[in-house]
Amino acid sequence: MLHLFLLRIVKRTLGLVCAKFIVFSQFWAQPGAEVVEPIAYHCYLPTHR
């Protein structure tokens, strides 16, 4: 039970971190943004099925 609870917290935390990466990549007007955004997007999606 505790394991599932901790897993949920970890998933939520990862989701928030990835969301920040998405926002950061959108304001990051450099060629690297095209690489960072898809990675962050794919990282964020699995936590919100």
C-alpha cells in the first residue's frame, strides 16, 4: 500500500518536472529547444493516462 502511494508521488513529481521542461523549452529560443521539447513531452504524457 505504501509502495503504491510512494510510486504515485514519484510519478506526480516527475510529471511536474517534465512540465517545467516543456515550459522552459517553449521560452528557450535556441535550436536545442526542438530536441528538448519532444523529450519532455513524452516524459510528461505517461504520467497522465
